[in-house]
Amino acid sequence: MGIWLELGIFGLVFVFAFWQMHDVRKAQEQTRQQRAREKAAQDAQDQETAAQQATDATDKKS
């Protein structure tokens, strides 16, 4: 009888561990997506800055 109690507790711990791992993976994916969005925004800003500097350099030569 005692072994069933122990197996039940082990099963609950096992299910809880899988549930936590699922949450961790979901949070990691959200972090990856956020970093990708931030990098894309930074790249766009860098390109805009470079284009503006090129325009300014052209205007100074004229």
C-alpha cells in the first residue's frame, strides 16, 4: 500500500517537472523573439542613420 503512495508522489513530482520545463521553454522562446525584434529595430535605425549621414555628406560637398 505504501508503494502506491510513493509512486503517486513521484508521479506528481514528475508531472510538475515537465510542466515547469514547458514554461521555461516558452519563456526562452519569448525572450528569443524579443531579442530578434530589438535587433531588427536597431538594424533599421542604424541603416537610417547611415543614410542620413550619407545625405549630409553629399549636401556639404555641394
